[in-house]
Amino acid sequence: MGPLQGIKVVDMTTVLMGPFATQTLGDYGADVIKIESLDGDVTRQIGPTRHPGMGPVFLNANRSKRSICLDLKKDAGRAVVLRLVADADVLVYNVRPQAMQRLRLGYEDVAAVNPRLIYAGVFGFGQDGPYAAKAAYDDLIQGGSALAHLMARGGDGTPRYVPNALVDRIVGLNAVGAILASLVHRDRTGVGQRVDIPMFETMAGFVMGDHLGGLTYEPPLDQGGYARHLSPDRRPYKTSDGYICVIVYNDKQWDKFLTATGRDDLRNDPRFATFAGRATNIDHVYAELARIIALRSTAEWIKLLDEADVPALPMHDLVSILSDPHLVATEFFPTVEHPSEGKIRSMRTAATWSETPAEPTRLAPRLGEQSGEVLREAGYSPDEIAQLIKDGVTNRPVD
């Protein structure tokens, strides 16, 4: 009974960016129909599996969906898509627009069938620039949006990618927002539209919002970059027995931190006394903070800083985060029973609603698991479905 109950989404996305966006829509209550090739989404093959085609990346980006297999290069496969979009609210794709045109599933093609449809494209680059037809992946956009450069400036000088599909997930969430805004407009006017969510432009704004700095002005006041983010000691701090994440940010927090640690000597140091002084001398400030943190154990710091109301958290690894007391209390990582995979660890929807609580409506589907179900709902007879299977347009239904 999530807030998007009654919204039908035709999901033509693969890998991560698009599937993450459509999973979010599904978790919020939409009926998401995932169209896969007969070979399936490539992420089915990533990571350790209990059964072929059900890898963890796929499981964690494709819940709350139904899967139908179609060969879209065949006219009959395209016809199925057009029948599905006839009463859909949203179509989402993440191939290049030129590929959708070749499939004869461009905006004009589907809008002719359903003018109320929101036709959402999540792809590399805006279509009015020279990169319009270029392929794009998370790594490329991290580099192109200056993230890899910033990793070098804030580290050992070696450009690196963030070890997370950061771009795919950020742009996927931007796509959710753009789609929902388009639905609001559609409900006000009765008119659907095409909406493009390009990776490069989205991430350029995301990164440079922090780091444009003096380049904001003409002529520039500096070469850009947010000094605090780039400080070499902006990192988890080593304690006497591990690491801890601490940020002492405003004047009130620094006053409490200095009191709790007995460092009254720093109160009159102009490099520590004011927010402006700390910002100007951030490298020195963070280096001194690192020296102080090294003197006590992680448990001692957590207790002391919590009592002083100074922001701190333990530094988790991929295993310890599963037993974080807050995430355990909120049941963020529930163990659930998957129909084919047995017990798996899932993740809650983070947002909450007072009137329309949302949670995953189903676990990630097997390849083409609902092909027959979806085709029947679209009006195909048993004989027509059998012919589609015989012609290699879809797979044998799994009911």
C-alpha cells in the first residue's frame, strides 16, 4: 500500500542505474514490469550465487518487480512492449536514445500509443551536445565529473574511483525525482512527456556544487575545491586500538570537545577559536585532531563523544555494519525467504510515510518468471503465448 500504488512502470533498464531507480519506484508501491532479453540482465551473473542467474547485485537492485523476457528485435516482441505501455504510467530505459530509435520505440512511437506516458531516459549525456551518442559507465563519469581528480588531491596524488557505483545510484535517485515530478505534471494537465536524466550533467552539478569554489566568480578567485573536503586528515581517525569517524564542526561542538578532552590550551589559539580560523587552517586543525584521537581507544571515544554530544560513529567494515546496534534495532537488514534462493539478507526502504507505508512488494524475480502472467494481463490468449514461445519472442512462463 505504498504511495505509488496504482502506478504502472514498464522497466527496460539493465545493469544498475536504471534498475536501482525502478526498484525504488517498486518499493514505493508501483507495479514494475521488468523487460529482459532472453539471456537476462547481465547483473544476474555478478557475484557469488546459489543458482545461476541470481547473483547478489541483481537481487539487490531488482526486488519489487515482475520479469518478462522479450526479444525486442522481433516485431512480435516490440508489439508486446507497445501493448504494455498502452495503459502504463511510466516507461524507463537506460540504453542510448539512438538504440531506442532503432527498436522503433522512441518517444514519438510510444506517445502515439499512450500520450499520457512519462518516457524517462537515464543515459550518459544530454542530447544537445557533442557527447550525445557516446556510451557511459559509472567509472567514466566519475572521472569526467572530477571525482577521480578530487580523490587524488585529497589523497596520495593518485587518481582513483570511489569503490562504489556512486554515479549509478545518484543518477538513479535523480531519475526517481524527475519521474515523480513528471507524474505530478501529468496528473495536473493530462499530458505525458519525455524526460532525459543524463549522467554527466547530473554528476557535474553534484560534484561542482561543493567544489566550484572561487571558480564561481569571474574572474576566478582560486582554482576551485572545498578545502575541508580535500584536507589529507579528513579521514577516519586512528585510535589506540582501531578507527573512529569524528567531525567536530561548529563552535558549540569544538567547545564541548575541548572541555571533554582537557585541551583548554587550544581555546585561545586563533587557528581553533573561530569557525573562520579553523576553515583557513583546516589541515593543521585536522592533523591536531588526529593526534588527539590516537590517545584513547575506540570505545572510550564513543562514550566520551556521545556524552559530549560531539558527532561520532564507529568505522564499520562490510561485516560489522550488519551488527550495528542502530541498524539492528531498526531491522534494516531483515533475513527473508526467497522462493528460489532460500534465506537471503534484504534491506529496508529507508524512507517512511505516516499514511502510506512502503516496503518491498516482492523479492527479485527469476528470469522471465512472470512472462506468462504479464502476457495474460496484456490480453494475450494461451495460444498466442504458446506461439510467442515457439517463435523465440519470449520464454516458457514460470508460474
